[in-house]
Amino acid sequence: MLVVQRGDMPVARRTDAVLFLIALVWGSSYLAAKTATETLPVTTVLFARYAISALACGALVASRRRARRWTRAEVRAGAVLGVTQAAVLVLETYGVAHTSAANAGLIISLTIVLTPLLDRTAGSGRLPGRFFGAAGLCVLAVGLLTAGTGFHALRLGDALVLAAALVRAGHVALVGRLTAHRPMDPLHLTTVQTVVGSALFLAPALTDLPALAHSSAATWSQLVYLALFCSVFAFLAQTWAVQRTSASRASLLLGTEPIWAVAIGISLGGERLTVWASVGAVLMIVGTYWGQAVERAHRTALPQPV
């Protein structure tokens, strides 16, 4: 059992604070993206987000006192993950442009229960029935969230965010497979991914670059926030924090992202949740936390490799 000494408590508190900040930043990203896409096309928003992130990562790499050697594995893995990450963001951003930021933040949290279903690595064993109960609760929550004032077919924005959650789960599972047993520099991986994303969205955004250049200060602040805080900072801070706490505690604190998405969407974005959607929001949070706890308990109970 891990015993935390009294002198380690400030470190633990700082780590928890960083994890809460990451969840807050990610939760706020949906409203920022929705607001940015009201003045610029989605592909232009994504190009700007990736390009600014790439410049920031390049500056961080160049500022290192001791340059770390790039490996072919980092470049190959970063290129593949850059494509899958771009797929997640294009679905997510198009989706949030056609739904509420609160709905997007809640639906995307399905990634928590979808990832274990896709990440069927050797020795993982069959997931217990309780996990599928939690997944079913999340599916019910999606139905209530998208019902609005009455039950109807899945709306475009919600369907796109749902697809983004599925692709994001595949992306997370792929990260595990590509980086397992291969020491890779997180900054190198992030840099490659941002360069790939910039290249993918450059052509679709070309015709709108003049509009991007003449965007308002408010729009540019949203783009910079999405790039520097929701992308570069969040990824690197997550890596730093996870190294200083347990994976269980990190996932618990990061799991507050949908709560922040709802709170920010309602308080700053002026969004509303109907009675049915409010019930769906509660069920989504309960279902994702339940599924997370079941999967974590199942994984820790498995025999460890010798």
C-alpha cells in the first residue's frame, strides 16, 4: 500500500489541482469551439488550432537544454495518431457546431466506457456484466440528452459527437498499442500529431485564410485558447500529473470533464437543459463513473505478468 508522507501532501495537492485544471480546460473547450465556429468554418478553426499548437510544440522542443534524439517509432506513431486525432476533432467540432456545448461534453464522455470495449489487448480478459450495465445506462443517457422537448431521431450534432466518442475511444486504444513497451517522448509525439493535423486541414482552409487573418480579437483568443490550453498544455500537464499520482485517481479527477462542460455551457453560454436532458446528464455521469470503476477493478484483479 502506498503511504503518503506529510511532506508529500503539497505535491499531491498540486497534482490534484493540475488534474482538475485539465478537466476544466477540456470541459470549456466545447463552448470555445462552438463560439469560434460561429464566425469561421470548422476546417479553418481546426487548421488554426493545429498550426498554433505545432508552433508552440516546436518552440518547446527548441527550448530544451538537452535536445532529445527523435526516433522513427515516434514519427511513425505520431503520424498515425495525428490522423486519428484529426478525425476525432473534425467530428467533435462539426458536432458541437450543431448542438449545445453541454450536450457535446456529456456525449463525448462515452469514450470512458467505449475504450475498454475496443482495447481488447492480450490478457485483458472478459469484462464483467456490470460494465455492460454501466454502458447501457450511458446509452439511455444519450437518448434522454438528445430528446430535448420530446423524443425524436438523433439530431445531426449529437450524432456527430457520438461518432467522435467512438473514434476517440479507438484513438485512445491505438495510443496504448503504439506506445506499449516503446519509450517515446510525449512532446515529440504531440509535435508530430500537430504537424500532421496542420497539413490535413491546410487545403480545406486555404480559401478562408484571409477571413482568419482578419478575425476579431475575441475569435483569435478562442483559437489560441483551444491550441495552447486545450491541446498543448492539457496533454503535457496530463503526462506530468499521471507520473505523480495513481492512474485511478487521475482518471477520477479527469472524469469531471463533462461536469465542467455542462457548468460552463449553462453559466457562460446561456444554454439550458430540459428536465429530460437533466436526467440524462445525471445518468451519463453516473454511468461513466460506474463503468470506469468496474473496468479499473477488473484490470487490477487480473494476474500481473511476471
